Amino acid sequence: MAETEHSNPALLYPSTTRRSVGPLAIRVITSGALIEASYVLLRLIAQDVAPGTSSSSLRVFLLFGLAQLGVFIYFWLQWSFETYTLGKNNLIHKRGIVFRREDEYPYNNIQSITVRQGPIGRGFHFGGVTLYIPTLGKELVFSEIPHPHHFVERIKQAMPFPDKSKLIFPSNDHDPNL
């Protein structure tokens, strides 16, 4: 008998992943460029208004440098404190820098899974995963998941009946007592 990945729980559980680092880099580079552009614009305006003020320009330069560092630290902390853990029976989504939040979603309540990837996501191997859980009455959207198709396959392997169509709310039409 051939051993499959599903028969070896050590290959599946627990498995923790973070959001893709590509969008983090794009956010950091874009915000740094915007802060730098505003600094250059401010310097050009300040030169026209009051030429020759070098001590105040050093303070402004340091202030904008601290702003860039602060934005980088914020994005990095936000990225590093958000994880998705595939456990044996449920998916755990942890997030939050100061105020931590942890949500658990049992696999047996998941009715459908959708993967979304745009051209940039396909190129850099990230995308969104949407889980529909009827017991919550809503869709859960996890964005910037690295290799989303692999992530979904891992969820399907952990589901109790991945190949069978299951009813979340069984129908009682056949019960004569109801």
C-alpha cells in the first residue's frame, strides 16, 4: 500500500504560514518613495521661501528619515504578527500587534474554498483564499497567501471528508416525527 501525505500527520500538522513577503516589500518601497518625494518637494518649496537655512533642513531630513523608519517598522510588525496555522482539526488565524486576536475555524464547517490570483500574484506566487462557512453566514477572506493553491490543498487534506459532498445543516425532510 502506497503511503500518501494524508496518512502521515507529521507532514500536515501543525503548519504555520505568514502573508507573502512580496506585497510587504511593495508597501514599504511605495511608502518610502512617497515620503522621500514629499521631503524633496518640501525642500524645493523651502529653498524658494528661505534659502540658506541648513540647520532646519537637517532636522527636517532626520524627521522624514524617522517617518520612513516608523512606516517600515509598522508594516514589518503587522506582517510578522499575522499567521495562519493549519492544525489537525481547524485553521487558526492570529493577528494584531498590540491587541492580539485569534480566530479558529473548524475544517468540517467549511463548505467552499476559492482561490483568487491576479497577474502580479501569479508572477510572485501569492493570492487570496476565500472560505465560505455557512455556520458563520459569511466568507472569510485571507489575502496575500503565499502559494495559495498549496495552502488550499493542505486544507482539503485536513478536512474530514474532502471528497464527499457534505451537508452542514442536514435536512430533516425524511423524518416523519418533525
